[in-house]
Amino acid sequence: MTIYHQPRVSINIVSWNSMEFLPDLLETTMRQTFKDFNVLVIDNGSNDGIETYLREQYKEVTFLRNQRNLGFSAAHNQGIRYALDHWDPAARSQQYVLVCNPDMLMSETFLEELVQGAEAHPETGSVGGKLLRAFGENLADEVLKETVRSDLIDSMGLNPHKNRTVTDMGAGEKDEGQYDSVEEVFGVSGACVLFRASALEDVRFEDEFFDHDFFAYKEDVDIAWRLRHQGWTARIVPAAVAYHYRGMYGKEASGLLAKALNRRKKSSQRNYYSTRNHWLMLIKNLRVFNGLLALPRMVVHEFLRVVYIFVVEPSTLRAGLDVFRLLPRMLTKRRAVMEKVRVSAKDVRTWFV
């Protein structure tokens, strides 16, 4: 393996027919005040002309192309392996990978603030900023996206609950600084998160960092949970602001009716992966004693979920079959996770409130 000088941050973007958003992201990326980075685009078999566009407009961007859509997890794993293979292994604690959705816009000091936050707290494995939505709920479709920024929160970190579900903190709320005092969080949304390279190495399973079997959705919660098992913390730097063109514009639902209505706005494929991966994540990460304490709430929530799927969303029933199919693989991964646990069950449990 040849090691040569690489910038300290690798900005990894997974694209799949994302040309609607990618030019805006790259424009804001190149305006960053922190300059010690490179950009890696991993494309999942797009047919929107991305390769030609990058070759003509951004020759400095490294481009990896897959022949088909491998999903968020596998493609980002490719990018992470590429970065690690080209870095000096002795400097892992000062190297970072920014995992970034193509539908993001970054303020000019975004990366600088994240890196400073990571360097100030060497125990931190992942760092995120204040993610706002790039447009409001009631804006007309014809409004130019380049000129629109909202004051609605997209995510201020991952927010775990006693029933072992996890939502985005503050999602859909108007940003009035109510979360600006938040520092440590359970984990950071995978839409845009800075990982310390040594933390990624700690949770590596074979050639995976994100769980390859997840394909997409909930992989950010899974890796956050695994980092917690390993004793790594996660932080939010509110001064680091970015904007996300999220596909669901309402508040993060809390009541049963609101959750059901929000769920119906999402695609059937997203609901399938979200449901399946939630169950896979519990199999991998839930400590036995913690699971027993949370069992009443979990049983109620999962029972209601299954009833809803049977009545309203029968296409998601195959999620249960897939869980059984993947069970041996998940148990193997669970053993790998539990063999490396460095913190007590109580330390992890305190986050689920």
C-alpha cells in the first residue's frame, strides 16, 4: 500500500441521480474556510451525466463509479476504505471523514467549526452541526432553491427514546436557539457527519463501517449505537450550520396519529428499509438487561407498528421475512459488537429517555 500526503479531511458524497442537488453542494464545499480536504464522489450507477459534469467542472474531485445502486451503506464504506487506504495509519486520531448527502448545502465555516470541535474533544468519535431545512413547509415549488434557506431545524443530533426508537432532535421546529446549548448527543444524523478515522476503525467489521446489509436508512443510528458501546462520544457544534433538502417537511412526529400520517408521506421502499433496519439494529445493539428493562414499552410500540403494517402498509410485511433471513448474519455482527464493548449497559441506557 502506497501512502502519500492526503488532506486531513475526506469529504465523501454518495450520489444516485443527484445532479439536481450536487452542483450546489460542491459550490458551497469549495467555499469552505477550512481548506485541508479532498472530495470523493461515489456514484451508484447514475445516468444523469455526473461523470461528464465532474470531469469538466471539478477535475480535483475523485470519482468512483459503481455499475448499480449499492445503497448508502456499501457506497460510503467504499469511500471510507479509500480514504483510510491513502492515509498514514499512525495519524488516525487527526484524520476525519465527512459523510455527506448530496442534497446538503454548507455554510462557509461549517467544516472549520466541525474540525475544531473534534480536535477540542479527542474522546469524540463523531461531530455534527446545526442542520436546518433548505426550504420551509409552505414555499411554492417554483421558488428557486438556490435562494431559499429556512429557519426550520432538520436535525440537532439523534434523539433516542425509551422504546428504543430514535428520531432527529428538534426536527421541524423553528430554530430559536433552543438547542444551541446542546453539546453531547447520542449520535449524529448521517445526512452530514464528521467521523474521526480512529473511531471508524474501532467499529469496523470486516470491510464494513456502516452496516452493508442495511442498504439505506437507520445505518446512522446503528453506527452511533456501536460507537457508544466502544466509549466514543458524539457532539453537536451549533455554530456549524448546514442546510438539507429533506424529503419530509413536517415536524418529527410524537403522537401515534402524527406518526402514522408522516409515515404515509414516505415512500413504501423507505418504510420497508426503515422498519427492517430498526429490527436488525435492535438485534445487533440492544444489551440483554437494557432490553428487559425496556421490554414493556418496546412490546407496545412494536405491536402497534405491526398492526399498522398489516392494516395500512402490507407491502412492508416482507421486512419481517428479511429479518429472519438476515438473522444469522446479524447475530455474528452482534457477537463482534459485544466482544468490543468498553462501557457499561447503564452508560448506554441513560441515553434512552
